[in-house]
Amino acid sequence: MNTHVVAKSLKHDSAPKHVCGSARYIDDLPEPEGCLHGGLTMAPIAHGRIKSIDLSAALALPGVVDAITVADVPGDPDIAPVFPGDPVLADGLVQFHGQPVAAIVARDLHVARAAARLVKVEYEELPPLLDIREAMEREQWVGDPHVMTHGDAASAIAAAPHRLQGEIELGGQDHFYLEGQISMAQPMEDGDVFVWCSTQHPSEVQKLVARVLARPIHAVTVECRRMGGGFGGKETQAAQFAALAAIFALRTGKPVKFRLDRDEDMIATGKRHDFYIRYDVGFDAQGRIQGYDILLAGRGGCSADLTNAVVDRAMFHADSSYYLPNVKITGLRCRTNTVSNTAFRGFGGPQGMAPTEYVIDEIARYLKHDPLDVRLANLYGIDERNITPYGQVLDDNILHELLADLEKTSEYRSRRQEIDAFNAQSPYLKKGLALTPVKFGISFTTAFLNQAGALVLIYEDGSVQLNHGGTEMGQGLYMKVAQVVAEVLGLAPEDIRITATRTDKVPNTSATAASSGADLNGKAAENAALTLRDRLAGVAAHMLHAPVESLVFANGQVSAGDKSVAFKDVVHHAYLQRVQLSATGFYATPGIHYDRKTASGKPFYYFAYGAAVTEALIDTFTGEYRFTRADLLHDCGTSLNPAIDRGQVEGAYIQGLGWLTMEELWWDAKGRLRTHAPSTYKIPTARDMPPDFRVALVHGRPNPAATIFRSKAVGEPPFMLGISAWLALKDAVAAVGAHEMPVRLDAPATPERVLMAVEDVKRRMAASTALAAK
Amino acid sequence: MGNMRAEPIRFLSRGEIVEVDAAVAPTTTLLDYLRVTLRRTGSKEGCAEGDCGACTMVVAQPDAKGGVQYSAVNGCIQLVGQMDGKALITVEDIGSETALHPVQQAMVDCHGSQCGFCTPGFVMSLFAHQRNGEPADTDALCDSLAGNLCRCTGYRPILQAGQQALASGEDAGAVADWEADLLVKLKGLDRKAPLKHANAAGAFYAPRDYAELWAALAETDPADRWLLAGGTDVGLWITKQHRKPAAIIHLGQLTALHGVRSTADGLSIGAMTSFTDALPALAALHPDLGLLLRRLGSRQVRNAGTLGGNIANGSPIGDSMPALIAWGATLTLLSARGERSMPLEDFFIAYRKTALAPDEIVARVDVPIAAPNSRFAVYKLSKRFDQDISAVLGAFNVSVKDGRVAEARLAFGGMAGIPQRAAKAEAALVGQDWDGVEPAVAALAEDFSPLDDMRASAAYRLLAAQNLLRKFAAEAKAGKPIRLFDGAGEAAE
């Protein structure tokens, strides 16, 4: 397709503002006069009954204006997004350490935070349930277990020539968006409220604020111009602080801002689900899986939040990129007295894929094959071996050529030999290499969420304003959608004024999540822009004395052959002729469905693909490591903006690498998170990026599905490229045992876990040598 | 001071003098002063503990050679009083959307921002890097950026932007003019009387000489005052623990406590010497000391943090102490009563308990030149290579005679409540050759009973400490370091 604006590497619309500090985040907005600031009283225990709450000492502190408990919430205090159970302030029962039990507003932020510490709460402590496996034993769930089967796993495993069983633990992950949770609420006429909220889901924040205020949704307006990062952490988690700000705004008649301190943010808001996984796999001499039984137990924490959908997505991705002729996938949603886990880039997909990639690696160790050969042997076929465990036919598979390309460009085979040679002469430092594929299903698995709206306004001078339901968290969505509208109207992107996402412009929007932002909102905006172009074409046809079909909108002109007229002149004519210059647009993804009863259907509109090779170097004295090279190849269909998409691919890879290696959420025996700030929770820094970092997008493969300009979603899929970093470490540990011993390496693979895995391999070697001697 | 109107805290910003209002609390951070009081919101708060770098801003002051030294700092844990007499440069000051600074232009060109929240901090770290004339290689850029976290980009475009900015450069003439003007204006900030910023919330002192220090100590309550060095830990007592002392005595303006001097026996390092300023001299003593200091905190932390502050803090996990204890450093404490010196290890008594008397300050550290025939190494273990606190730090200084260990100083951090030598392991090592370290390795289990915490388990700490000794021996036998990184970032083996 010949495009002028779309598929070009244009800069992020806010880039000049970002670099000058002039891009405004909510805490940068001028505060309305008299603005009050919020503080939170957080529970010091993980589980217990609240016997009493005494706010008097807090209220007595000079500067404090108001304080509330759950009893003061005018409407329904439950701000749960789907299933009930998320009170805006603890409702009689503390369910996790750090749960907000009371809230304060004061004229000064520091006073509010100090006052929050003066609230006296009496608790009756109850024993906390902190461990996933204990929750499994006691059958404590936040949602019912779900099973997906295809074929007969048990018989196939029993009949297979080889069998392996094992377990894996995958840690959670804090979003660590650089801008913490923040909302500011302004009371309006008629008891209405206007809320500035850093959120991926303005419509849900609007709905939940209305719910706690016992007001109709139309009484609440939510605006978000940009977030300082989201990653899923501002999908459901933003509502609590918006709700508190709104409650206080109406109680005091003053504007109220709630901004969490980093420690409060990390303790009180949900994270990526940690998982416990058990597997049983039967395979043949080539490593081809005959039967696979995998149990995926995710930690929901103290409430459901989005856990059901997260564990479902883990189940949908337990096939990774491999055909499983006989498979049983069990998904458990464990209830514990820890913060309720939530959406995080990949949304369970990584927790489904990583274990299966690990199992493939174990099969390779067992058979003494190169893991890549076992991966290729199991890869989904094109015309056969192409049915997923949930019955969807994989009809857009490009993995064979993608992996072949990457195997070649990364020099995988020759580097494997070089690494073997290095390891043979290096007693203490060992290298590892891993190539892992990605196949990620695109669509919300809850079908009704796959809808979006847009509003495009053209003013009489020809300038255009664009609004849609998608939110900007740095991923470049606003720019991509502006490119779409500019392309349709034949304008430059700077002719399109991008505006903040507001619930009074486009109603009932879905979260900007599931990588769907550009797919859904791009289509909705295109729909609106096409409506307007059709109207303008009628006017231009008159002006140019040419048939509508012959018109071309490009470069700010409307042309027919060698005649042309400026877009703004057409607009001005249209205005004078009383042609409507605003249009809404709408989009609903076609053809997707899933029947949870039979665990089958077509939940995904299409799949996005990719693969990565990572090389690691470990120190077997200490378990320390570094990643020396990474090669990524990722599929964005026809990328709407290759520069932005490359940024997504690189950032996602490093974030995935961080999840599986250095980022450790560490709870103590009392259920207190002790890694709750960047001093103790370590996300990758610049030096953690592989110094040799080669990144490419797949070229010449437009999306076969009729997506916006045949592009593909990109937010989440490349996150799972990071799995190759984890398995490169596993490969380096395996080198200690000449690649002949199984390697147990849970995630995050901190230096401690790597060292303990090295020691385990050494013990197995010694035992095997002793056995041989006998 | 009586009823005389005190000279306010003053600093330069955008070529003009900012006078801090007398009512501003002495615990006010520089970031809060900018964002809340002045409503300059370009610099962001990401963590309020100096670990994310979103608030990075640059302090400019005269250097020793008559030029200007640019220091990136974390505004979130600097107190506004620490700015007195200096110039401050923030992201809003170096360019505008229509006239971008080369660093800003490069960040735009290279797609170096996504969500943009960390971006002002990266811009200012790169700005300082450029103004200080640091090299453009990735390793040098990573040194400057280790204290700036980005969650979106994966860093590749930011490093590329750094290289582009350094290649394009600034107009040297314009910078020289700007600096000359700045130095003149900074002169104008010289104060007549010592700084005392006092109001109902407390008092902030910044003595310039010992007489002013003894006076400030005399008029404040030892039980309710803090001695402030760089603020990289004390800042958190304010932002995280919400503490408010009656008085803060900032030692950073006390010129006699600054600087590294060569002595007949080695180096004498003033307690208020920043890690950045101490680094070259220590790196010249031994490359491992340089490597260790490059991993201590981040550039922002090293620019503010001081050797004396790190020691006086008494933390069991401060990085510099085990290394200096193994090296054989001597600590000197000073009070109005006089000074006293001791081996550095004797300063640490128990967890967070030191030999420092209430009226004393840490004055200097004397570091001898290396003994002949000695072998020295420092190993820092942490989850992340850069800007992390050690799980275990091992520093070994062993002198060898005729192929056998004659004397051993094995010091560890993270293994006990204080930085501590391993007495039993040291004894077991003496008389052994490099194939005889196992008795010393075993003795470490008697020397230490480390704890489980969020940084590492006790089991890892002990095993890793033991393996560090094995590694030390393996390196000695190999005659070369066995490291994941060497100075140039390449595997050494």
C-alpha cells in the first residue's frame, strides 16, 4: 500500500515537550485554588479484623481538613472492576499488608502523610495465608479452576517413549511506571465532579467514581492527557485514588489531589501475578511432545480483580508456539493475603509461555539435543499440526520463516560452536545461548471489550481535532492514530491536534490494554475520518468539477487529475454549505468468540509473532551474570510507525528480561513486601542492555487480517522475547554440567538463584560420577 | 544573630539570584522547593529516595582549575540549603521546544522518550556528561546514566542520543561566555556571615570553617540535630521517615574537610570529599578501588555523597568501608577538644553504633600506599550491577612471601551488623599457598552468621563469601582477574 503518513518513522508527538520538561503530567498541572492533598493510613498486618478506627488525632493535626473510613463512602464502596471484593478502604477486614484503611486530606501533602500515621486502628490479627501452594491445598480461590483439553494427555504421556515431570516458580513483577498513581478531583455544579486521573481506563474510573458517589455516570468526567508509564498498572489500579479524591472533593467542596509516594504505590497496588507451575510431558526421540499436562497456579492475591482473565490468558498461551496433540491445561486462581494482582503487559501470556519454553529446554537437556532443534520439531505447522488447545486454527503462522531468518542473521549455529569452545577452556565463567519464539493472541478474550469509539472535529479553518478512547502511556498511540487520520484526510500529522482522552468526548471505552490501542482506536478514528472525507469529497467534487471517485486526498490538497484545491478551502466551502464537520467513529473486532464451558472458540482475531536470541555470561563463583548480545526479530505486520514499534520491541524485551532475571518481589514471613522502592527493587539500567543489541522488524508481511493499514499490535508480544534471556542463563548453568544435567532455575534468576542452580548441577555431576565409579 | 535580618539561602538560577524565603522549612528538598514553591515542574519525582533519577538536575560551581564543575544530583534528596552559593540548572533552563539544546535534540531525533517522565532526568545527566567533557563511549555513558531509570525504552535510543549529542556538541564560545558570567555571578553570592536559616520548623547551618562549626554545635542540642554531608541517606530520613530535627548542620561548605592530599605515606582524604572527587585518586591506588567506586550508588549519588558521610553513617552495607578496612585505612575524628585517630575497623562497634562522640565529626581518612608483594581485590555482589546495594562485599588484602600468605586482611560487608574482618579465616590463610585456601574458606562459616533479607539469603551470603575467597585464589593463580566486566566492559577471561 502506498501511504504518505502511515508506516513512517515519525517522532512521538510529545517528544519536544518530554525533553524540555514541558509535557504536563497530573502533578504538573496548576493546582486549582485551595487544592487539598491526600494521605493514606495503611494496615500494618496482612490479615485481621478492624475493631475500631479513631481519626481524632489525625484530625487534630494543624492543616488537616477531613478524614474518612469506609463508613463515610456515600455510595457503594466496592470498586472492583468485574467480580466484587475491592473496597476503596478496608471494610471491616484487612486482607493484605498495606491495605488502605483510612484516608486524610490536608492543606499540605506532608501534613496529610504525617496525619495518616496518627490514625489509631485496633486490629484483631488473623493468621495470614501467604503461599500459593497452601492456597492450592486449602482450595482458596478468587475464581473457579478452569481446564482446557485437546486429545488425551494422560494416555499420550504414558505411551510416549520419554517422560519428564517437574515444577517451576515464576515471580511477579512491579510495573514501576516512573509516574506513580495520581488523581485530582474538582467539584463542579450539581454535585458533579471532574477528575484528572493517570489511567489506562478512563471510562472505568468514571464508572467507579460514580459508583462510590452513588451518582449516575454522567455526573463524572475523567480526563487523561498522558501517563508517565502504565504497563497494565493503571488499568484497574487507578480507580481507588480517583474515588478517594472525588469523595473528598464533594465532602469538602475543594479540589483534592491524591498522589502516592513510591513505597505506598508499590505496597498498596497490584502487580504481575507470580505463578507456581507443575508439568508432566511425554515426548519422542526427536523431542516432539506427545502429551502435555500443565498446571498453572497464579496468585490472585486477596481479590479477583482481573485474575480470571489473566489466568485464562496464561492457559491460552501455554502452547507457546508449539503444537500439542494431547494436552491438558489447568488454570488455578489462588487467594492469598497479599495485594490483589492485576494486569501487567502480557496479562498472563508470559506466565503461560515461559514454563513451556523451559520444558522444551529440559527435553533438550534430557535428549542432549540443541534446544533450538527441539523447538523447531514442535513448532506449529502451516496446513497441519495447526490447531490450538482451544480449537482455534492457527492460520497466519509465519514462525518457520521468521525463525529461519533469525537463526541465520544471529549466526546461532556458529555461535553455539564458539560458545562450546569457550566453555571448554573457561573453568569459571560460562556462556549460554537461547533462541525462543513468540506467538501472542491479539484481542481481549472477553469479547465485548473489543470495541472502540472516536470523535474527529474539523474546524472551519481546516484544522482538525482528534479524540478517541485510547490513552497515551508512552507507547505512541496518539501519534499512530493521528497518522491514521492524517493519512485518510491527506494531511500532515501536525495538522491533526491530538487531545486528551476524556469520557465526555467518547463514552463507554475499553481500557487501553491487551495491545489493542492502535488496532481498535485506529479503526474507530479511521471510520470517523472516512465519514468526514466522504462528506468533503462531495464538496470538492463540485469545486473541481470532477467525479467523487476520482478525488485524491494527499499533501493538504484534494486533487482530481491535474486539478487540485487546498483541503482548508474545501473545509471552508463545506462549512458555508452547512455540511457537518464532525463525526464519530466506531469499531468492533469481527468474528471473535470463546465458549468458556467447552474451552473452545476463536478468541483471537490474529496472532503476532517474534523471536529472540540472547547470549549470557555467568560467573560460577557468585552467580552474577551479564547479557552480551541479543538479536530480536519481531512481527508488526505493516508497522504504522516503525520507530515507535521498534521502541516497543526493545523496551518490552528489556522489561521481560528484568522480570525473569533481576526484579525480585520479596515478602517476609509476615506478608510484608520488603522490596517496595527502587533502592531494593531493581529494574534494568542502561548497562543491563546487551551491548551488542540487534533489533529488526519483519518486513513485507502485512497482517492477513483486515486491521488498520494491515498493522499488528505490538505492546505486549515482544515482552516475551525476554524469555530468551532467562533460558540463556539456564543454558550457561547447563554448561557447568556439559549440558547433560537437568537445570532447575526459577525466576527471577537472580545471582543467588543462578549460583544455587550451578551448585545443584555440580552436586548432580558428583553424584553421577560416583555412580559411574560404582 | 539577634534581630538582625539573616542573609537568606541564595542560589543562582537562569542567571538570577533566587532567595529562599525565611519561612521555608529547613527540611525542604530542592525538588519540593522547585515543584511546589516555585511551581517549576519540569523535574519529576519518581521515588523520593535518589534511586530513579527522574529529578536529576545539575549543580554548577567553580572547579579547582578556574572553570565550572557540573554535578548531576537527585533533587529529591538534596535540601534546598545545600544549594547555597551554587548555581542550579534544570531541564527547563537549557532549551525550549523551539530551541532545543543538542542533548534535547538528540533525544528527540533518536526516539529517546516514550512516556517522557524519566526524560528530564536523562537529559540533565547527559547535559552534565557533555559539559564535563566526558567520553562518548557506551561505558562512559552508562557511568553517567546508571542512576536514571527508564521503564519504556530499554535504553538503546537514549545511549544513541548521548552519542549523537556528544558528536554534535555545543557552541564552545557561547558556553565559555556563559561560564565566565556564571563565575562572576557566583562570586556575588559570597556571604558575609555564616549561613543560619532558622524558623519555627527548625534551623539549617552551613559552617565554612571550624570556628563556625564549633559555634553551631554549641548552640544546638546533640539529641535533636543532624550532621548533614551529601544527604544521600539523610535525605531519606526526611522523605521516607518523615523526621524533622530541630537543627541540621551541613558540613559540605566546610572547605577544610574537602579534597584529596598526597602525603608521605599515601593519601589523605577529607571527609567531605565526594565520591566523584575521591574516585580518581583511589582508582590510581588500585583499579579495583576505582571499579568499586564506579558502582557505589550512581553518578548523582557519588556527586553528592561523601566518604565521611558513608563512614559516619555506620551502615553494615556501605560499600567503601570493607575495601578501606582491608586496605588498612586510618580514620581521624575531630572535635573542639582535638583529634584522635584509629584503624577504620575500630570505628564500628555494633549495628549502626560507632565510636563517634556527640561533639565529634569524621575529619579524614588516611589511605597508605600499597605494601610491596601484596595482592588486593574487591568484589561487590548485588542483584544489579549498577546502583545497587551489596548483598555481600568482600575486600581482600594479602601479602605474600615466598609463595605463601604472610599477612591477610579479609573484610566483608553484608555479612554482619557492621563491616567486619574475618579473623578466623585470616588466621587460617596465613602460611598457605594459593592451593591452600579451603581451611580459610571453611573458617568463614565460623566468622560470620549472616542474615536472610530481601537482598539475599544467609545461605547465599555465606556461600558467595566463601566463593569470593576461592575466586581470589583462582585469580592469583591465573595471574589475571576473572571478571564478567573489566574496566572496558569486556570479559577478562
